[in-house]
Amino acid sequence: MTIQELIDRLQDFDPNAEVRLMTQENWPFQNSIRGICDARDLRDEDECDCAEAKCPCCNPDEPDEVAYIVEGSQLGYGNKNAWNIAG
């Protein structure tokens, strides 16, 4: 999904509605959103403790134009139907 596709989908929502992240389709949870960053933000950090080849801050081939929505705290259980509706 692109930023524009996300913006287009959000147009029908109340702008004051809370945004949550639904994760783990087989055992769904709903989470708050801590924030957002991109690959440039991650590469700008002085140190990375993962040293993984697929890590966006360790992989110079990772595109800058990726927005990462960062999970906050778990708020409760989710609903498996979210994946059918969102698809």
C-alpha cells in the first residue's frame, strides 16, 4: 500500500477517530500506534543493535520511500474478520 492509497482509504473516516493497528491474523490483537518513521530516519541513527541484512538501517538498498508504522502497546484482542473486510 502506498501513502496515497492509505490517505484515500482514510478519507471516509472521522478525522478525530483513533487509529489502531490490527496484527496477527490467526490470533488477532489490536495495538496503539506509537509513531511513524522511514528508512532515512533509521539510517540516521548512530547505532543499530540488530546487524541483520534485511534491517532497513543496515541495508543500504532499502528504499527511502518506505513509511514504517511503529506498533505501540497492545490494547486487546482483535477480530479475524478485519482481514476479510480490509482486503
